[in-house]
Amino acid sequence: MSHSFQKSGNLVDIRNREVYPATVTVENGIITSIKKDSDASYDTYLMPGFVDAHIHIESSMLIPKEFARMAVVHGTVATISDPHEIGNVMGVEGVEYMIDNGKEVPFKFHFGAPSCVPATYFESAGAVITPKDIEYLMAKEDIYYLAEMMNWPGVLARDPEVMEKIRIGLDSGKPVDGHAPGLKGEQAKQYAEVGITTDHECFTLEEALDKIKYGMKILIREGSAAKNFEALYTIIDQYPDLTMFCSDDKHPDDLMEGHINLLVRRALDKGMELFNILQAACINPVEHYSMDVGTLRKGDMADFIEVKDLFDFEVINTWIDGELVASNGESKLTYSSGKVINNFNISEITANDLKVEPKGTQLNVIEALDGELITNAIIADAKVNGDNTVSDTENDILKFVVLNRYQQEAPAIGFIKNFGLKKGAISSSVGHDCHNILAVGADDESLAEAINMLIREKGGVAAYDGNEGKMVSLPIAGIMTDKNGYDVGKEYAEVDAMAKKLGSKLKAPFMSLSFMALLVIPSLKLSDKGLFDGLKFEFKNLFV
């Protein structure tokens, strides 16, 4: 299909840091000329499209082509995407599913090879991606980088398998991505010196500056769960060449509102310099990852956007390879369904399966922190009812269940603070990284029903009030749906609202829940095998 046209506007030349009136000529999807119109006056601005430098598409609960249909409206033309979530469920088959599905639309997905499947051996995943699998994936043209090396203890200890995966990544000539929460000083240096060049896990400025010192680029993350923009935004002006923007995780209701465009606007509001911001949002990821994306230069693919002004960045039009993919808030990409693949092999449970025999008067409790992936480890009094340790809604110490969804096993049970439910329960089969079933509830009956809602649908997010339930079904790998993204966004907002009606004060209860089994982020988490100390990297007793 031929995409040839001319477009005039004020051209935002990020590399040369200037704005001037110009006419862009596109022939067959390629920019063939950019002509300065010195006497002309235009109302709108032409600039490169936005790039999300690190996102798990699966977190949107949408298959890639449906994610794309929503993202282009906000001026996003490409992503660096780690298919780590589906990798944990389906292995290499899942990674290839994402690549193939993404090819059904003109959007520029750049997938990586997931380096840590499973993330640890302290939990049950649905698959393993071995160094041999990494070798197979890294040789593919469709794989652009070795995705985040989450096993930072393995990197620091120079674990042979971890080092072998990094070696394969480096030998392929493609970048190796990092994930090193909290590492500073000597540890940051040891992590970076193996050849890892990015990190999106900094939650303090001090940590980001240390990593920059040791040669890493910093991705400022502002997603649906982890929000580090406020702590890190000053590095945009300090180190414009070494900064990028990313979402990491983006829920469907948030994707309806905006994407990287919102970070650009916020950075401007903070007084950061325009061209530094745009370099982080549009240029740096393309150069770092050698992306197949044009940046509005002669000879480039015509991947660019038209915005109303350089304050709000309201997107008028988005082009990818010269094709108009969004115009005036409407996506031009058409909806189509996707193939269903899954790995969900368990039958329903009863409230009796969730009994916890009292073995002491005090509990080791996970304290969830709003908007953070890290948790605190605290001690609380156990509330006992006969032969069962139960949720204490008065003190907000609630029963928390992680259930293996790949094979029939007894549930792992812990207790968690700050979910705030006064009644009912919430559950999710989006549980980083292994995507087992996670549920928090005020009583065992509600917990069992919230879990069974997911088992019946082979995946989803659900809320149950003791009487009735609401859910978003996620039949693709138990973490995605092929339904229309705008409908999913609305459905998800309803389930989220129900969780808040049950008493949760968290901004995004399901997003927070999804990280409560993520063992590689300290301090205390729960896997399907038990309570886990993320600082010592070992299991911990439930009772003190």
C-alpha cells in the first residue's frame, strides 16, 4: 500500500534543537524531503513519535495489536517490550505469539528475549527459558535486546547460568537491559560492569546518579503501579543523553487516558528544557536499541506526529511508515480478535482449603506501600477463630493467598496490610512474575469464591462482595484478552471501583496485588511456595 503525501507545519528538529516552518514529503512511507518554508506560518507542530522505552504489553491486559490501537491515539509509534509475562506462562511459544500478533498492525513493537523465566526458583512458573532458548531468540531479527536481567543477586554472585545469558546477549551485538532495584555504590558498579546498560528500577535520585556514574542509562518509570517520575525527573536536564521514559506496566484504563505524552507534559510543567525532554521521549530509545523507527529526518521511515502546541502536546495525527494510524483522538487501526493460548490446569477450591492452623500469637506480615513495588516486613498480632487464623479487618491484617495455577497444589497463605478490605475479596491471575492466582480477602468464603471465579474463566481479575462478583476475563495465557481495549478499560475500571467499595484505599489495588508475589523486589513477598524474604533471598515462617 503506497503512503505518499506532503505535510506542512512547524517542524520540531530535536537533534539540532530548533523549530522552523517546513513541508515534509513522504513517498511510499519514506521521508524524501524536508523543505524549510521560511515565509510560511503554521499553527501545528510536526515531531517524531513517542517511544515507550520499557513496557510489558501484557500489563495492559490487551494483546499487542489492541494495545497499539489505543497507544497511537496518544502519539506513541513504538515500544521496547519485554514479553516476560507471557514467557513465564508459555515459554518461547508465548514470546513468538506476541511477535506474530504485533505484526498484524503497523505499530513498531520491538520485543526482547526474556532473561529470567522463571524470575527465581522459589516459585512455580508455567515455563522455563534456558540459555539455549535465549540463543535461539537472540538470533531472531524480531528480537532487539536481552530483556531485563532481574536476577541481580545472580549477577552480583556471577552465577554461571546468568552470566551465560548475558554473554549470549552481548555476543549478539544487541543491548542487555537491567533491573537492579536499590543497588548503589559498589553493588551498582558490579552490576553494570558485566555489560548491562539500562535500569528502570531507581526509586531515588542518589541511586540513579550512581548507576549513571557506572555507565548505565536511566529509564524514568511512571506506570500504573510504580511511579518514580517525581524522584528522578531532574536527570532529564542533567543527563539528557542518558535518560528515557517508560511505563513498565500500564493498565487499560490508564492507557485510555494517555501514555508517554503525559510524561512529556509533566516534565515541561517541572521546568525541564523542551529539547531535553523530547530527546528522552523520542530519540534516545531509538538510538540505544537501534530501533526500526524514523525520527523525522530525510531518508527515515515516516513515523511522526502532528501536535497542536508544545505545551499540552495534544496529538492531532499519528503516522507510522507514512500510514495515518490515528486522527483527532480516534484510532484508524481496526479491531480484530486474536488466537487464544493458555496454561491453566487446576480445579476449584473451598474455604476449608484456606484454613491456617495457629502456631503462635504473632505473624510476619507484608506491608504493601501505595504506588511502590517494594514492601515492608512487619509483625502483627494473629487473630484466631477456633482452629483457624483469620483476617483481622479492624487492624487491616488480611489473609493473602497465592495458588499455583499450573498444577493442583495446596495454596500458600500469608497476611498483608494496607489492602483495607472491610468485606469480600479481590483476586487476580496477573501475578508477577509467574502469574499464579493471587487473592486478598476479609473472610475465607469470599476468598475461595474470588479465586474460583478466576479458575472457572481460566484467568482474570475479580472482585467479590460476599454476594455478587465482577470480573474482567483474561483467557489468553490468563493475563490478556482479545476484546476491544476501550471496553476492557471500562470493565477494568468497574472491577477497580468495586475493590475500592469493599474498602481498599490503594490507588490501583489490582496493580498493587499483582506485585505482591514478585520475589525479586524486597522486602517481604508471598510465592505459591510460601512467605519469602526478598533481602535474604530465603523463605520465612508465617508465625514469629
